Amino acid sequence: MNRSSIPDGEVLNSMEDSDPILTLEGVGMTFGGVTALRDVAHEVPAGIIQAVIGPNGAGKTTLFHCISGMLQPTSGRVLFQGRPITGLPPHRIACRGVSRTFQHVALFKAMTVLENVMVGRHPRSRSGFWAAGLRLPGMRREEKRIREKASEILDLVGLADAAPLAAGTLPLGKQKILEVARALATDPRLLLLDEPAGGLNMNETEELGELIRRICSDGTTVMLVEHDMNLVMEISHRVLVLHYGERLASGSPGEIKDHPDVVEAYLGGG
Amino acid sequence: MSPADRRLFFLAVLFLAVFPQAVSSFDAVSHYVDIMVFVGIYSLVTLGLCMLMGYAGQISLAQAAFFGVGAYSSGILTVHLGWNPWAAMVAGAVVAALLAWAVGIPALRLKGHYLAMATLGFGVIVHIVFKEEGEWTGGPSGLVGIPPLTAGGWELYREIHWYYLVWGTVLVALLFCFHVIRSRVGRALMAIHEEEKAAEAMGVPTARYKVQVFVLSGVFAAVAGSFYCHYVGFLDPNSFDLMWSIRFVLMVMVGGMQSLWGALLGTALLIFAGNEWLHVFAEYEILIYGAILLGVVLFLPSGLVSLFSTHRFSRKSPGRAREPAPEE
Amino acid sequence: MGARCRRDALPGLVPCAAARALGNVHGALPLGTSRASGVFTGVPPEEARRGGLKLEAAFLQYTFSGLTIGAIYALVALGYNIIYNVTEVINFAQGEFVMLGGLFAVFFAGSLGFPLWLGFPAAVAVVALVGLAMERFVLRNARNATVLSFIIITIAFSILLKGTAMFAWGKDPYTLPAFTSGKPFFVGGAAIQPQALWVLGIGGLVVAGLSLFFHRSMYGKAMLACADNPAAARMMGIPVKRMVLLSFVLSAAIGAVAGGVITPISLMEYDRGALLGLKGFGAAVLGGLGQFPGALVAGLFLGLTESFCAGYLSSGYKDAVALILLLMALFFKPEGLFGSREAASLKRF
């Protein structure tokens, strides 16, 4: 992987001057007796790759659920492009431009690869029951556009050959990529990737890294929950560390790597 | 529609066109036309249920109630208030739609067992209303004196005309459903069925779509009920009870939950079997239904259609790994 | 097969002629009819209303019949809870266990002429075996089933049981002699049958027994552990499969007890299961699925509400009362009166 592709400090600082794409204000999440997140505050500048790391149980996936709307935070707010999205249903948040993948691949296994990506086009298309049932010309045109765009995305991620196969028959590595493709189809401004490298071998992880870089350079902000530290250090611009549901540290990969609290959290009694 | 489905559709039209002529020449089976009218009427119900169960992945044990809403609306409005039968049919569909919407919104927030019980409970409540409001519905002794459907002054009472009317409607409904399935909405429904959370994360308004399919299934059932009302000429609340709701589910499952053709096949099989071949076994009817349902869901979960196209269905759970999506 | 209504009935039996007149009971019923379960404690509600009884007496009458039928609903609810706690499955066939309990009791005590103290437990044992068969041969083969399939499997099994009952016993209602003979006795003008006391008494015993079982015995505690966390339970060496089997056997037995004990009062026929099962489920949900004390309170509450509705409002709609309460609970408070919202959302429905 190409280390020199990580922007240097100056470029990063100029990015951070413009409005953050995501703002977390005192986000807290408590279920029953368990506090999964406590007072997490953070700003994610637009256009970067933001990693979220932390030991198991630190609340990373919970944080993603709070951002994408699957969970409603018990306290605090989430702002996307300056507008509050806390409490909105997930499909609305998706239409606003936030998309995601899941820790345990949640593909539509019985549908084809192409169809999975076509579902991703849902927020960017409109035909409803009547238009579909009566097969109106507008709907037919839209179907064509959906299919074309989905094929394009499959080309982009290298899965074009797999288009007619059932998604459930793909090997895990390709499934993970497919999930990213599906999320991309929604035209997100912010893409949340939850452990995309989980279960991938080294080659696949490298390809994934490349893909994420390309996504970012095309203008989409990426947030990445990952355990694979090599990948995190290689491609992220910023790293946020969570521990026991709290924000522990934040900074560039280099800063975080040597941060004493972080080291202790991962290696120490934590 | 996929090429295979299109071929099947033309075959079906052909078969339906020829069936009455073929059958009326033989005395032994000339009453099959009458049975086919009923198959058509019930197919309308099972088509809607198939969309709900097979595609959207929800369950409803209340279809008999919607069937009854259509039937009794038609019956009551024409008998007691002298309405035009077609207007009554529309009214019945509207009432069913409103009911399905009102019940669907809270009910479809529930999942699995809870949803099944909620629809079961709702269906039984509606059945009780049919039995109790004797003033309007005739109660257990039934509603009689239902006028026939008319088309421009001309009364519809001949079996063969009903056959064409009912099956014409079924074919239109079938086309509509096929179009919906092969569209953005259809994909969204299947996505909801497979992974509801992921579908929601991809911008699919899952709650809204589930209710819409529920309403669709209710409307189909109500129209079928109106047909039933005018064809039979008499309404008895026992035609709209829980056992009928279960029969509808059975028809969909036997044929193949994820196939519209399966719904038609299952309906035809069960109605013919019930009328023709199990006449002798009247006391065993419920027992046999239970056994068939159990057998199907345990050993042939994808229904009978899966026997016809092995690559379409997977064994474990009704799934559809199928041929490449065609270009249009 | 079984003891049909006989004129030379033992004293204490509800005379069948009266039953027919009051409950609209008659022979060959159209397919699929499910009739309301009438609870007769000696005086039908309509007559009470017609001024045959004073107001307070009527109130007491309804309260008592409400408590009696409520005890049955509570028992059915307990059955649901036991299975749900261990497997997170709703057993749609629960009501059929009640029906079979009653009809088998009629078979043993009636056709076979066993004395009641033998016939009743025999019926319970047979139905417990049915529960065992259900789990062993039907559910265990459905390991990979989706939730939808599971639901249909239990529904299918329930209609299989109903169909078998119809085949074996026909469509007529049957009755059982009351456990103790005796005329109804009067409390404040309300007539109370001795059998009603049996219902409450045996119901109470079952509840007490279950409590002891779950909190004192190893098996019971193991079952509760399975409910909480089957994976952990398995790792601790608890044989989860056996616990599941036990839960079905227990549920079926409890259902059968309810059926046997209510038949002398309200008769039993092949299609009573569905409505009883639904109402019992309503009680289970109202009380909070999986919560035993909730099931008790909710069952009694449901019985009382139904009885008052039948008495004061309309007896035709009384079945709808329980169902409407069920829908309200499912729609607005699925965790029930005693459950917690988080628990409700965490459980897989």
C-alpha cells in the first residue's frame, strides 16, 4: 500500500476548516442496565476516512447504529451536514445520504448480486406500487437507469462477472465487497463500514483498502470500524478511539499509535 | 415478466379459454366449470396473500375476514340499501382497504408470532361481528336474496359468464402482481423479507411498504368476496371463519409461497380435492388439511412448484436463486 | 365415544336440555364454527338480567363465573409462558391441549367407565404424551425453519389435533360429571356450583406446584436458565433439548388439567381449542409473555371482563372482548402489564 497517499498535516487541517459532515454531541446509549455509549462527542470533517477503533465492547457498532438510525440514542444528538438526524427512521437517514454495511454481512442472499445493488438505488428512484403494477413508461425508463447504474457500480468494485449469481453463493470476501457496492448505490455522502475486513485474507484486505481509498477520493466521507490495525493505519486520515463507550482519544493514525492511553486500553488491564 | 413467466401466462390463458368447452362435453365433469369459478374467486385471495407472505415475508391469518368484508359489503348494500352491485363492490374494497390500513399499521410493527396472533385475533373479531350483527348480516342463518351482478341491464347469472369475469379479473391481478414483483417495489419487498434492517438502511420504508402490501391483499380478498356474494347469492358467516383463513394460508403454502403460480396451483388443487376427491372423507377434512400443511412445511417448504423447477428454489428456506434478470 | 348428555345424569351435572336451550348447543354444526365457551354457574346471565335476581346477586354471579373461566385462561396462559420461556416459540396448539384434556377425560371417565380420580389424571397423562410427540416428531424436525415456518407448523399441528378430535368424537359437545356431586350453593343470592370451586382449587394447586417446581427443583431452575440464555445453559451442561421437551410436556399437561376441570361446567367439543387458545394467549400477552404472576392476574382479569361484558352488555360479543384486549395489548403494550419494554424489544418475536 502506498503510504504517500495519506494527506499530510496541512491538507488535513484545511479540510477541517470547512463544516464537518457528521457531528456527535454528547451521544449516549443505555439499554437496561448497560451503558453502551457515554457522552461521545466528535466531529468528522467531510471527505476523509475516519476510523473508529477500540477494544471489544467499546461501543463502536452501537455508535454506528446510533448514526444510521437503527438505535435512537438515549441522550445527545447526531447532526449530519449540520442538520439533526437523531430519531429519524433509518430509511429517511439513508435518503439523506448516510449508508452503511453491517458487521455480519446482511446481504439479500436469495437475490442476485445485481439485484442487491439495485435495491441500493432505492433512495434515488421513485416508482411506487401503481407505477410498477401498471408498468408505466416512466417506471420502465427508471428501471433501465437503475439497472445501468447498478452495473456500473459492480464494474467499479470488480464484481461485474458475478452479477447473475445469487448473493448467498459468493465467498465471504466478495460478499463484503458486494455489501459495500450496495451501500454505494445509494449515492451516500457518508458511508459507514462496520468491520469490512472481518474474515478477509491479506489480498482481499488490500483490495478493500484500495476500494475505500477510491471511494473517498470520489468525494464520499468514509467511517470505518475496524480491528485490522494495519488497514486502519494505512488508509485512515483520522482515528477515533472508544473505550467502554467513551471517547478515549482522537487524532491522526501516527498520534494514536503511540498514545499512551490507547496502548494501555488495548494491552493493559482495560 | 421473465420469459418463463410470460410463456406460462400465455399457456394459462389458452388453458382457461379451452377449459369450459373441453369439460362441458362430458357429463361427469361438466360441473367443473362451476368449481373453477370458485377456484378463480379464491385465487384472487391467495394471490394477495402470496404477495404478502411470499414476497413481503409477513403472515396474515385474517384473509377470510377481508373476504367476508367484501362479501358482506356487497350483500348488505345491495340487499338492504338497494345499491348498484358494482358500486357495492367498490365500497367493499374501500372498507377492506381502510380496515387493512388501520389494523396493519400497528400490527405490522410486530413480528413473527405476534403478527400471526394479531391477525388471527382480528380475523376472529370480524367473524364474530358477522355472526352477531344479524340485523344487517342475517347472522348465523345467513343473508339471502342477493341480487345478481348486472352489466348494462343484462344480468350475470350464467356459470360460463361468471367464469370469464372471474378469471379475467384473476389474470389482470396476476399481471399486476408480476409487474410489481419485477420492479423496484418488488425488490424492496423481497429485501424486507430477507433482511429487514438492511433494507431499511438502504432507504426502503419498510413499515410503509408492509402496510401497503397488507392493504393490497385485503383489497384483493374483498373483491373476491364481492364476486362470491353475487355468484352464490347467499352468505353464511361460516364461510368467513378462522378455518378459511387457515385454508388460504394452506393453499399458498402447498403451491409454493414465493410463486404466484404456486398460489394458483395450490388453490386449484385444494378446491378440487375438497369438492371432488375428498367428498367421501368429510369427517377427515380438517385432519387431512392439518396433515398436508404439516407435511408441506416440514418436507416441501417451497411448495409444489419447487418440484417443477429445481434451480429456482432452495430446500432450506423459500429462496429464489434464479436465472439472470432479463433485459427489457 | 364418550359420555354424551344423558337424562339420567348424576346430580350436579348441568342438565343437557337446559344447556341446549341456554347455550344454543345443537348437533351437527357447520364446518369451522367455533362457539363461545359458556360458563354456567347455575343461572344464565340473561335470566339474571331479566330481574330474576337482585342487582348485587347478579354482580356476584358474574364475578364468580368470571373468576372461574379466568382461572382457565390463566392456566392456558401459563402453558404459553412455559414453552415461550424455554424456546421463544408461541405454541399455537395450546388451546387444543385444553380441548383434548376435556375430551379424553370424557373418554376415560365416560366410555371406559373409569372413576374420575383415575380418568382425569389418565387424560392429563395422554395429553402430556401428545405434547411430547409434538415436540419430538414435529418441532425437532424443523430445526432450520424460519419463524414463519414455525408458526405454520404449530398451526398445522393444532388443526391436525382438531381434525383428529373431530374424527374421534364428532362435532357434538360432551360433558363430564362434576368432581363432587352437590347442588349449587348460594352466596349472597348468587348460585355457585361446587365444580367452580374445583376449578379455582385445582388451578391454585397447579400454580403453587409450578412455583415450587421452578424455584426449588433442579429441573425447574434449569428450565429458567434455558429461557435466559440457552447457549450459556448448554455450556453449563444443562440438556437444552430435554428442557424443551419437558416444557412441551408440562404445558400440555397444564392445558389438559384446565380442560378436564372446566368440562363439567361448560362442556367440551372438538373446535373449542382455537378460541380458548387465543384468549389464553391474550392473557399471556397482557400479563407479559413469560411472566408467571402476570399470566395469573391477566387471566383472571380477562375472565372477569368477559363475564361482565356478557352479563351487562351483550353475550354474543363476549368472545370479542378478550380478543380486543389481546389486540390492544399487542398494539400498544406488547410487553404486557408486568413486563419491561426493553425485555420486550430484546426478545425475538
